[in-house]
Amino acid sequence: MYEIRISLSEQKLDLFFLSEQIVSYAVSTALKGAGEKKNSEQTPRGRHYIRAKIGAGLPLNAVLKARRFTGEIYSPVLQTAFPHRDWILTRILWLSGLEKGKNRLGDCDTMQRYIYIHGTPEAEPMGVALSHGCIRMRNENIVELFDKVPVGAIVNIAK
């Protein structure tokens, strides 16, 4: 059984299999810190699970918008054309909360907030909180993680 543990203070994601750590990745979580409220642009804490895996088989740097491949491949030219776009690349692991009133239902619902673990442009730093609430990873790392974990895997996000 796989479990993902994300540390907001350390900006890292650890993958465990049968309680044994098998890999660790640097990530980038929310610039505005931790929080569960809708429209907060913060990363929600607590116990979650992967509700959907999106992007299987897409090339590295495939651009996803509203959970669909746009047909674009991220490049510096595309970045210049759309400088304010929040780039979601390569793969998406869509999270859903498991704790009613904390990260599930009402105005604190992780799934309804579209909180993902996803790929990001290589120019974006890892280990630094800069996202709009999601957990950003290097594209090669999100592919590796995506291929290992099943839908339903537990994701714990802690300070």
C-alpha cells in the first residue's frame, strides 16, 4: 500500500510503500501558506486521497487546462505568450479530502478547490513555496510518482 506524505515546512514529498520510505522529492506548495478555505490560494492540510489520475501517456511538458490536454507543449515561447498563466503540466493527481469540516465539504473542500499534485515548468524553483495552492513537482518526478501510485492512495499533508 502506497502513502504520500507532504511536508509544507520542508517543501518535500515522501513516498512510502508498506510504511517504508522509497523516494523523496522536492516540491513547491502555496505561496500563501497552509489553509483549507475556498479561494484562499493555500495548500490544504490533513488526510486526503488521490481521486483521479489525469494525463497518462502525455509527453513531458504537455499543457493541461481544466484537467484536459490543450494540445500545447510548454516552451519559453508559450510562457512569453501567456506570462500570467498558472502552468499545470505533464500529469495531475487530483486530491480529495477525507476529513469532514476540515478538507471535505462546505467551503473547505479540497476536491472542489481543484487541488492537485502536478508538473510545472523547469524554471520554477522547487523547495520554495510559490504555488496557488497545489503541490508542484518537476515533470520527470510527477511521471515517476504517477506511474507508482494508484487512485485511492492516501496523501497526508502536514505543516
